[in-house]
Amino acid sequence: MAFDRYLRRGYFVFFAVLVVIAAIELAISAWLTSRYHEHHNYLSTTERDRVHFLLFCSIWSTILSPILPTLLLLESAIFLTGIAANVIFLFLSWLFWLSGAAAITESLGGGLNCNFGYVYCGQLNALEAFAWIEWVLLTLGFTIVLVLALRAIQRGEGYNGRLFL
């Protein structure tokens, strides 16, 4: 099907964008973590811990997101590129990023007003924004994979079926 060709291309673009946004988040959260450990000038320990959790989320996405498209491209480990593997990975990633984005948003009160002279105000606001961007991307990707999963199940391939024809 011609539609599957576009889906396959979109799959690789989706994961590439996911990795780029996660790498930006990784840079910001790692920098904040290093500043917090060096200067101990965080607003609260909850803020510090939530930045650490977003560091974990960004490492998770930066390292693990390229694996599924690479395996699909190499056409190896079919069980790792099937529907179940994609659904599980995207759901876990979606859950991590939702938790991290909501936690940092709550910690910052929805965002900081940089006119009050908060330390690392711009970086914290960027951290929050990129966390929500990553979550929105994962929501879209997870929804599309669920639709593809339903389509594969209707074809009779089950949960280890292929995403694309």
C-alpha cells in the first residue's frame, strides 16, 4: 500500500524528532544538575529531584528511541519491531514524560517569571517546555501506533504483527 510507505517514512522521522528533542532536554537537565551539585542553589529539593528525573527521561529517550527504527531498518529481531514492543516502549516513555513534565510544572508553579530574578529561570522554563513538547510527540506517536496495532490485529497478525505491510 502507498499509505504504508508514508507511514514507514513518518515512523523514522518521528523517532528522529523524538531523539533531537530528548537530546535538547538532556543538555538542559544535565547542565542544571551539574550546577545544582556544584553550587547547591536550587529553589527546593523537590525542584532538584524533578530535574534529575527529567535527566533520566531524556537519557531513556535519547538512548532507547533509536533502537526500534534501527532494528526495523535492518529487518532483524522481528519480535522487537512488532506491535507489542512499540506499544510497550511508547507507553513507558509516554508515562515517564507525562510524570516528569507534570512534576516540573507543579514545582515551578506553571512556569517562572524571570523578572523576579530566579536562578536558572530561563533554563527551568525551557526544561518545562521541552518536556511537554516531548510528551505531546509521544502522545501522537502512541496514538498512531495504537491505530496501526488495531489494523494489524484485524489482519490476523496478533500483537507480534508488523506495523507496516
